[in-house]
Amino acid sequence: QQQQQQQQQQQQQQQQQQQQQQQQLTGKEGEDESEDEEEYEEGKEAPCIEFEGREFSGRINEPGVDLRKPPTSFQGTLGGAMSLSFVARWDALNKWSTVLDFGNGSPQDNVMISNQGTTGNLVFEIFDGNASSRRLAVPDLITLGETHRYLFTVSAAGQMRVWCDGKIVGEKSNGRAPKFNRRRELYIGTSHWEPWEHVPFRGSIADVKVWQGSVVDWGAVDPDSGENAGEQPDRQLLMQVFMEVPPNERVEKPLLQGVVGGLTSSSPELLIEEQFYQDITEGRVRAAYLVAALLRCCYGVVKYPASEKIRREVVKRLNDPLKVARLLSLTALCGPFSCNVTAKLLRVLTAALDLGPSETEVPLERLVLFDQVSRVMPEICQTSI
């Protein structure tokens, strides 16, 4: 019996040891998997190429930089969706001076950014083999001696876009994504063309970053402008945006004596209610102040967003006819001149419906919104507008 008890105890101990070993292995595997997942999530928006940059003299005999060589020594393949960012200063508009040229020849599957000829136009061009190319040119974007941060993106579907200092300055919907191949040279400050055809760049190129396989937002390029920026926003600037009306948009409030726009002062639509409380005993604030605060916030987000992603989301909602109809109803509820809600609404819609510099066609939904506002505004303000 004692021997049987000892054998049972040994078996139990062995089983416990096996269970502990399995738990340790499982825990390590789980930790490894979670670490891999965290690394993948962190590296998802990380650039595959980074180059500190330097000054370029623009001399023909000065070699440019090839990111295939040290210290960068990038050996990967580029193609499809891609994002390219850098900080640049042009000291001369040399003939087709090139910031970057990733390719195999002149031309051969090149991805190129340069000034157009000897002008201040900035060109983002993608070649398909040595036959044709798709070009996005932004007129008069380059000013000699000025330093700016730029971002160039192209989606897998060929949507090309150019940013400058946080603003979209050019778009092309029918562009082309670069072919997948291992381009022989990744030039910075020079190109594959002969130096008398594309004169070397003269100026400064710094903080070069390349994202392969993703279209990044401006927040990935300039962390100070992102949602997680370390610095607090300038309260004075925010209050100026929210509270101040530009001088060219300031209008005197109509006098409510006699006839205003064909209506007498007894017309309730023209009464200006500036008392903060509608019922001070119950603490109820007048609706005009709440609507005005909402419109100020919308205008601030559209004009000075913390990130471009937030601005696009707000603009998308302000392009929804149902949302606009609700804002128009709130404006009609308050009266056109109380807290200047009508002027604030028009400012918000003007900022949200403004066409981009490269938008040559107006979407049908935009025309519907214009018609909607045009029909409702006279009803809200009657003949006073």
C-alpha cells in the first residue's frame, strides 16, 4: 500500500510538472505573438526609407545621393500605393531640377518630383515603362528661398495628391500607381536624365521619408500637427478663430425702427434676442447661443483642424443634405440676426463646400446643396437679406 501511494504521488507530481511546462510554453508563445502584433501595429505606418538630407550646390559635376548606397542602403522593392515626404528649399529654378527620381533609366518606370522647366510649378510624375507618364502639376507652388514641408501620395487605384505645409494643394484622380519592381537607382537631388536636360537641384533637401504600400496622412509627416501633438494649442488663436469675424465680412445690424427690408420692426423674424438666458430661474439658455457655439466649432475644425483626417470627416458631414437641412432649421428657429447665426452658417458652408485647387468638376451632391441653401435662405431671412 505504501508503494502504491508513493507511485500515485510521483505520477501526480509528474502531471503537475508537465502542466506547468505547458503553461510556461503557452505563455511565452502568447507573449511572443502579442509582441509581434505590437511591432506590426507600430511599424504599419513607419517609413521604409529615411534620409536626413543635405545641401545641394546645383553644379553639374556634383554627384547626387543614391538611397541604394550607404548610409541608407535600401534594397527593397517599391510600387503600388506609396507616400513620399521631404522638406525642401529651392535656391534656383534650374531646368527640371529634380528633388527625387526613383527609376531605371530616362525614362524607365520613374517616380519623379521636380520643378517644371524653369518655372515655380511643382511636378509629381509617374512613368509606365519608357512610354507614357501621368503628371500632377501644381502651379506656382515654389518660391525661391522659402522652406516648406511636402507630402506626395499615390493610392493603388492611381489617386495622386500633393500636400504643402498641411494643406492639399493638388489632386489627380486618374493618375497611375508605380509598377512593382526593384528600381536600380533612388536618386535625391539629381535624375537619370543628362545634366543639361535635367539640371541638378540647387538648395536644401531634408527629412526624406518613403512609405511603401500605404497612403499616409499629414499627421504621419508632421507629428506636431497630429492628434497626439505634445504642444497645447494656442488658446488665443483658437478664440480668435471662434469669436472674430473678418473685417470684410462684418455687417452692421439693421435698425429695428421703421421699415427694414420691407418688413416692420414688429416682425418676429427680425427681432434680435441678445439676452443669454431665456429663463434664468430654470437656467435655460437661448437657442441662438447654443447654435452659434456649434457653428463656431464647426468653422474652427474646418479651417484650423488638428489633423486632416478630422477636417475631411467634418467636411463630409457638412456635405450631407440632411445635416445641412437640420442646420438650416436651427437657424430659422433662432432668427437670422440673433448671435449672427445666419452669417456663421454661411461661413461654415462656404468653407466646407469650397472646391479644391485641382477640382475641375462639381459633384452633383454639391449642386443639390447649393440649391437647397439658395431656396431656404430667402425663407429664413425673407426680404431683409
